[in-house]
Amino acid sequence: MNIIRKHPYEFLFFLSLILFVLIKLNDLLLPFYWDELGAYAPGAFSMVDTHHIGLLPSCLSPNLSWGHPLLFTFCNAVVFNIFGENHIVGHSFAMMITLITLIVFFLFAQQMFDEKTAFFSSILLMAHPNFYTCSVMTLPEMMLTLFTIISVWGIVSKRWWLFAIAASLAALTKESAIVIPMLAILVIFFDAIKQRDYLSASRLKMFLLGIVPLLVFGLFMVIQKIQNGWFLYPVQLRHLTFSWEIIYPVGKRILREMFFEFGKWLTGGIFLAGLLLCFFRKPLRIQLNDRILWIFAGLCLLIFLFSTVNIYMTRYILYSSPFIILGGVHTFFTVMDRIVPRFKFVGVVLLAGLSAYTTWDGHKKMDEFPYGDMSYKFSLNVVRDAVAWTELQPWKNDTIEVNFPLTGALWDKRNGYLRGEILPVSVNFWKKTRYGLFYYSYGPENIPNVKNYKFTILKHWWDHYANVACVEYQHDSTESANH
């Protein structure tokens, strides 16, 4: 009991971790979904199947790697190889990464600020819809978030060796980690100007450690050029754009989702206000840690700039969320301590109440399209129901024309949809087929039918915007196919 009284926030954080795991346990049983199903889990399975578990580009077909760095897929393959190749193992490993991320984040916030700030920031991060959704998904964004937290910890504490290691691991996890060494170089540069220390041995050492992750990422790109013939996957490069007509609406969406959407308006708005208060902290006598807040802001700016010119999904900015939340909580408590210094419990009660409301508001909006990953259970459920029904049909062993994600659901049992053996499938009518099983959005006019064959809908599954239809073609659908 003495330990609990001395360290109440650590105890509450430990309890919150247990509660978080209990809430997410059921999600460990869910099949893989979308990018899990189309790239990351199959990539790890392929490494296991071919006995090429490694970090080099040649260890995985470009059709599965998409030219991404392979640290996450490599770790998944190792785990699958040891504990078994199925969706439960994959989700459990993802949960372990999430728990480590939360613990590291709590320790970082505790060291940089205090226990109270660390606890509330960790709770808000757990409850954030984007983080909550990705917490059990076999996707690289959570591992990237973990390494980003450690990298920023290294930057703000000036432990550059820690930064060099963590940022290098982040660069081997996903290309978007390239913004982390850019942040480090900017911090080193502005610190040099502030301290008027430009060419000292210590400054050069900082700079060399700062560019280590860039060298690691560059080495991976060179090896990829040698082994695959290109630095970055050509298909991915097509999504790069510098057109203002595209950047402007995407940029507005990113800013909304980074600072305000899904209940983030509380911490996001306060974080932005804290940046403004940094200019007036001395006359207002507000004890804000302006250096850390500006480092957080610099990271968010670089993530924003990187995301606007690339293909964008909400989960791609997950690694900015810990810093916006932590910056907002730090600003809130600092301002409240200035306003009501004798009644610090007022700030705790007020933040707890507001956080409860914003969390409820954020999760209420998780089912809104097109926010994709956070509404993934709609799509997953209709696909799972369709597969379960198909397995009971007498024609299940006939070739079935399918599209994604039905493709991955039917041709590999390890993805978690099939109860029996894999079913024969065809894509783009490359095999004879009488039946089709198609995923589509909204109305039946969107059922894929590239050959314009006549068909009858036998069965339909629907949940919000997600649909699956089983169709029977009214003639031989292979008349124009090549065999």
C-alpha cells in the first residue's frame, strides 16, 4: 500500500494497461483485414514458406513488399515461425508492440514532465480512435510510433546515440520515418545558432549521429536498386503528387485529423494554443517547456508535409498522435497550475471530464466513411459472413470469381476466414467459373463486372457502406477467357 500511495499514477497506469488488454482481447480473434490481408501478413507468411526470413529486399517478392523496408515483416515472420502461422499470433504480436509503445511513452512523458502528465497522456493515447484501432492490427504504423517516441526521447534529452539507433530502426520499418532524422538535423542546426556553437567536435558528433538513420535508409535503397532494379516501388511512386489541386484538400483533411477529428480537438487545440503561449510564457509566468513543444511541433509539421504529397490514410499519421496529446496535456496542466495554483485537483477533474467526453465523441465517429481503418469491422464482418456462407454451399469447390479482399480470405486459411480447406478462386476470369463473390461499396451498380456478363445475385451481405454479393452468371462466363 505504501508503494501505491507513493506512486499512484504508475499504479493507475498499470491497471489501465490491464483493462486495455481485456477490452481488446476479442479483437485478437478477428481475421486479417485489408492491408493486413493484402500485404503484411502474406509477406510474413511468404518469408516463412520460402525460408527466406530476412531484412534484404530479395527476401520478399515486390508484389508483397511494395518496396517497403522489411523490419516489421521480418519480425512478424520470426514470430509466426516460432509461435504458429495464424491471425491470432499476428494480432497478439501487434498487441505486444502496442503495450511496449504505451510503456515507453509513459516513461518518456514521466521523465520529461511528471507522473500526472504521463498518466493522462497515456490514457488519452490508449483511447484515441486511431491508436485504439491499430493496437491489434498487423500493420507497421505502431512499430513506427514506438521507434519515433524513442527517437524523440533521444533528441529532447540530447542522447544522440539513442536517437541514432531508434531512428534507424524506424527507417527500416517504413519510409515515412525519413522525417525523424530531418527533425534531428533541424534541432541540431537551431541549437547551434542559439548556442553559437557551429564547428565544435561535439556539434560535429551530433550531426554525424543525426544523419546515421539517413545512411541506413540510403543503404537499404541502394541494395533494393541492386536486387530489384529500382529504389522505390514504381507503383508507389505514381501516388506522389505536387499538384495543388490534390495537395490542398488532402492537406486540410490531414490537419483536421491530426489536431481535431475523432475527439482530438481537446489536446490538439490546447497543443496549438500552447505553441502560441510559448511566445508569452515569461510575461505570463507560465512554466511551459517551450523547447520540447517546438520539437513536437516540428515533427508534426514534417509529418504533415510528407503526408500531403503521398498517398494518405488516417493511420499514416499515427506517429504524430503521442506528441500532440502529450503537448496538449502538458499545456493544460501548466496553465491550470498558473490559474489555480492552490487547487491542482481542479485541473485533474476538469481534464478527466473533458477527456471522457472527447473520447466518447471520437469513438462515436469511428463508423464514418471514408476513415477506413477505424471502421474496418464493417468490412471485415461482411466478408467473414460471406465466406462462412460460401463454405456451406454444394458448389464451394467450383472455381469462384473473386476480388480483393475475398481473394486473400479464400486462398489462405491462415488469414482467419476459412474454417475448412482453401477454396479455388479466379481473378479476372482466368479460370472457368459460374459463381462470383465480390466486395464493393454502396449500391449493387458497383459490383465488379469487367466482362459485362449477365448475372443473378444469389445472396447479399451489407453493413453501412460495405457490401459483398454472391452472383451466379447466366451463361458460360469463360467464353472469352483464355485457357
